[in-house]
Amino acid sequence: MAEENTTVQEKTKNIFELDPERLATTDAHGNRVYLYPEDVKGPWKDRRHLFYWFLMVIYLVTPWIYHKGKPLVQIDIFNREFTFFGNTLHGVEPIFMFLVVISSLFFIAFMTSLFGRVWCGWGCPQTVFIQGLFLKIEKLVEGNARKRRDLDRGPWNAEKIIRKSIKWIIFTAISLHIAHTFFGYILGPREVLRMSMHNPGDNMGVFIGVMILSGIFLFDFGWFREQFCIIACPYGRMQSVLMDENSLIVAYDQKRGEPRRGQVPREQEGDCINCYNCVKVCPTGIDIRRGTQLECIACTMCIDACDNIMEKLKRPKGLIRYSSENELKGQTRKKITPRSVIYVTISLAFITALTVFLSTSSNLNFQFYRGAEAPFQIVDNGNGTKTIVNHFTMKVTHQGSETHIAELEIVEPTLKDKIQIVTILKPLKFDKPEVKTPIFFKFDPKILVNGKLPLMLNVKQDGKVTSTLEVPLVGPAQ
Ligand code: SF4
Ligand code: SF4
């Protein structure tokens, strides 16, 4: 699995006997040791891969499905609109995001306190895409772990060039699709598809964003892999805070396994025959027999690998299994602990606050879109004076189900009698979550500076100013 290290002693030793002083993915000089995890068959793998396919459909297909004219899921951060299964939350405010993020974090903490790193092994896109897709393709194109290692170490002959090219072309295509889907979650998939049909220069920002993201996915899923979990992922670092001795972990039963084969006379041996199969299959390269480690992503590969050995030896399965530290010590595992109660209570408190916020929030969110015709019209008043007209579509959104009445007030007192605001809504009454209505600004061209005026408007509800917005008025440069 791991490349041999560079010192003479290390070249002669079992490469699966890991150095206790350093990471399994680092050699004596601190260089990365590339891993070639072996494949394994078993019920845990079958369950996980079935779940990976389910998640990949959710991650990659969901935003491309439309319901009631909108994507099933869209997180439009630019227009502050979130759509879930045909329902759109408009004018999403920072407090909403804060409540969603905090309640989610505490919910993850709650799940971790009960089930350990179940997210890492079963749900994280990093694991899902690498285990469920990229490694499968790699195995298909380059062969099993031994062949992949030999190929990497071998010279750049025709076979190596062809196999590597095929693999990286497929990886690139998948990374591009994942990046486009990611942008589809934000901009809407039809918009992304429309942009991708045009010259990249027409949507340069999005084009650069998609290319950068594709490159990140390609680098991470194709090469960086377990290094992200070990080095970069903050969630992995927080395990010790989130878990306790009752949390479910993938663990080796030391009492049953030790002393392992080769260390004592045969009759004193435990059940571990020191075959290293659990190490060979581990995607982060660790030896689970050394106890719970930060690098373990609870992927269950070692459970299947060891169960297969136990089956062949006609010994009970479960030398490596889902367990807790208390169970391994012979004590009962508490399913509900003070830690998990605290986490779930905080999470529920924030979810309640979120629900109350959504049902009672009365703030209106205004957006002005300039009309499709010329940016302004000049009206001759017939008395030697002219009036400039700017036409916009005013989109007003709000959360909750109540009707709201608002006023627009010009902030600058000297402009109040110089600008006329004309709407067909009198008063400005909003009885739907989203209302679009035309609005006209009529004014004397003399108030413009270089043909422009950033007009500041107060939005007033129940006599109170709830927000201030800027409307860019334009006219002929004087
Ligand atoms: S797979 Fe099982 S028997 Fe083999 S080394 Fe690991 S724990 Fe021991
Ligand atoms: S120790 Fe086992 S569960 Fe943990 S990452 Fe390695 S194979 Fe997966």
C-alpha cells in the first residue's frame, strides 16, 4: 500500500509495519508516501457504496431537476434567495444564515457524539466521490493496488502514458461536471448551461470560477485525497472535543486480538494473526490496532478486511467492529450522554429561533432592475424645461405570510420635491412573498452630476425606517 521509504533499514522492513513516530503517509524525510489502498469485499463495503450512489445522485442530480419552474435546490447567494423543493425563501438575511449554520454545527456535533465520524466515512463528498467514483475509475483503468503501485514506479512507456492519460481525462470530465453542478446550486443549472454554451468571455467571472473549482476537485479527488482529511479538514481535528468514551467508533478489540501472532508462543496468541489486511485496505494508511486515531475516517474497510480473515480462520467476526471505548472495556455503552443532550438541545434551540424568525420576519427586501428599454427618457415639458424619466422593475420579497405596507422616502431633504416617484401600487402593499411592479423616477436633469445620481431611499414600515437602499438614477451628461 505505502511506497517504501528511503532508508536502507526501511527498504528491508515490512512496509505495512508503520513507524509509530510519524504519519503513515509521511516518510523519514517528511515527504508524502502515496497510498495504494487495496480493495476489499464485505457487507459494510456493500452498504456504504449503495449509500454513496444514493448521495452522488443527490449531490449531482438534485439541482438539475425542476419543480414548479425552479430547481429542486438553489442557494442563490447573490439575490439572497434559497429554494428548496419549489419553495423559495426571499431576501435571506444574515441572521437566517447564522441560525442555519449554528444549528447545523450543533446537530453535527450531536451526531458525532453518538456515532463518531459517521459523516466522514459515509456522507462527506470528499469520501463519497473518492471512494465511490475516482478510486473505482482508477482501479478500472490502472488495475488493482499492486498494479497501480507498479505502474507509478515503472518507466514512462506507452502503456503508462495511455493509462494515465485515460484516467486523467475521465477525472477532468467528472471534475468539470461536479464544478458546474456546484455553480448550478448557486446560479441555477439552466443559467449555468446557458453560460457554458456561450463564449467564456461573455461570463468571464463564472468561467474562471468553474475552472478554478474543477482544478481543485481534480487535484483533491485525483491526487491529494486522504491528505485533505489528515491535514486540512477542521472537523477531523475537533473529534476529541465532540466524542467521548460512549461514542460509536471503528475499533480493534485489543483484549481479544492481543498478543498477536508472532509475538508469543502460538498457544498464548490472541485472535489477531498480524496479517496487516486491515492496514492494507485503510484509505488513510493507519493501523487501527494502535487505537483511535485522528486519521481514522470510520470508513469500515478494516472491519470487512478483518471479518474476512476471521471467517477463513473460523473465528467469530468483529475483532474490528463498530464499538465504543466503554464497550471495549467491558462496560455498557450509554446511548444518551450529557454531552449529546447538550448538543441536541442547543441545536433545537437554534432551529426554534430559526422557525420563529421565518414566521415573524417582516422586513421587506427591495431590488431594482432597470427597464429593458433605454436607461432614461427625456420628456419635453413644452415650457422650455425637460423631465428625465428612469424606469425600473421593483422586486419586493419577504419571508412569512403576512401582508406588509411600506413607504419609500428620499433620504436627502433637498431632493424630496425635485424627484417624483410613481408606482401603480398605492399604497405600496405586499401581500405575496414576491411582488414585481414597475416604478418610475421623474426629475429635473439639473440634479444630476455628470449624468448620474445615486439616490438614497429609506424603506419605512409602520413609520419606522427598516432599510436604506440606493437607486442609480441616470440622464444625459450636462
Ligand atoms: S486484519 Fe484482523 S487479523 Fe489481520 S492484522 Fe488486522 S486485526 Fe489482525
Ligand atoms: S482505520 Fe479502518 S475505519 Fe479507520 S480509516 Fe482506516 S480502514 Fe477506515
